[in-house]
Amino acid sequence: MQHQDAPELSYMRGTVARMVAVLSIASRAGVAVRVVRCGGRHRGWSAPEGRSAPELVLVRRGWFRRRTRAGVFEADPTVGYLSLPDQEETFAHPGGGDVCTAIQFAPALWASLFGEHRPATPAVYVDAALELAHRQFIASTRQADSDYALPESLLALTRAAIGPAPHLGTRTTPHIGTWATDRDIVARARIAIVERHPAAGTLLSLAELLHVSPFRLSRAFTREMGVPLTRYRNRVRVGVVLERLEGGETDLAGLAADLGFADQAHLTRTVKEHVGHPPTALRRLLGTTDV
């Protein structure tokens, strides 16, 4: 999931004259993240709108009204909402301008996270912990690690906002032949990462390989190992970098591509974060280049 440099798109929506600016900040198979800004004060209701996929909406500034068959609901920074495809909705903005984050899930990803589970209410109370998770998720869209760090931030955010479906936490693992324990799952995840299994390239595909929900995999890994899955995966990759540098590797761009880093700069930042030195200094420390 990469940060998008696409310009903001301003347009008139519905019969109500309300200027809406939409900026795509992240997009990857399974999820799309947009910042939606509405300017001005518009008390009237927009034309009916529908969703093609589930969407979590969290308000960053201001407030607005949302109307569905269930009634009228005020959304503000303390209360967001979940919009589902079978809901028709209209909007009004009597409070003036507002800004929100809209996270849309592809049906397949939503099913892997929640199955047929539907929250009792679309309203999402945003306490301080959830607001922090929201802001951390937005920050993660600006990072290079789109395969693990961003999905882990997304899982933390959706878990805090909606919570996992109860039955997905104990999903069976057919290849083990019995109920898998968290220790089993974490051990198999570690092996897949260390052996560089193709499915270990992303957190979501790794969870699919292990036949568990991404929620359970992420939570179990942190509990069993004491570090998040993202950091463990980077630890393994840094170990490979050290081995390759010790062996005389000089093509850092090629090494970054081989290990799944976004680019050479991403590799350099990750290595320095874990060992305190960039790759060029490590070559000297490992005695593989002249001082």
C-alpha cells in the first residue's frame, strides 16, 4: 500500500451545493484510504448515496450529519461510523467544513477479517486510544513498509474501532489437523518468514497461508514473541543484510529489491534502526572494505 501523489479532486456531489475534496493517500489490493474534505455550511441533505464495499469513516475535524433508514446520526471526532454496502445514506453539513478519513475494504478482505459478523450498531465511539490508533494509521501511510507496517496499523485501528468477530479468533487450521494454538501459529509464521516463503511477502497473505485471521496472527505474534510481526520480519531481513554485506555485497539497491524493501533508502533506514549503523558503515565494521 503506497502513498499516492494524486492531486485532490474537487467536485459537486448530489443536489446540495457542497464542495467535496477527496485525496487518495493509500491504495493496495484489499483496501483504499482517502481523506475527504467538505468545505462550507450546507444544511440541506445530499442525494442518496450507496457503498460498493464496507467503509470505516473517522472524523478528523468538524462534524456532519449522516441519515440512513435507522435515522439521523451526527459524526464528529468522538464518534465515527461503519458504512455497509446494503445501506443508503445522505449527508448534511450544517456545522461548516469537516475532514474525515474513509477506509474502504474490499469484500474479500472484509470477509477474512470479520466473516459474516456485523456490529450491533454502525456508530463507533472514538476514545483517546482509538484516536491515537487513527493518527498512527495515517502516519503509516507515509511509510515505505506497505506490506507489514501499514496492515498492522490497519488491523490495530479496525480492532480498536470494531473489534474482531468472536469466531475468527479460534479459526481451525486444516493442515495441522486440530485446533491450532497461538504458539503453533507463531512458529509456522516464523518459519515462513525465515525461509522467505512467497506468501510471507505480506501480512495478509501470510495469514491466509496459515489459515488464521490477520487479527489473530498479529495479536498472537506480539504476545508470543514480545515484538510486533513487522519488527520481527525486519529483524530477519536485517540479518540477511548483515550476512550479505559480510560476504562482500556492494549492490545495495539490488539487495533492497531482493529482500522486498521499497528502495535502497528504506533498507538503509531499517538497518540503521535495528543495529545503529547504515550499511556503508557496517561494511567497515565487518572488515569487508578498506577503512
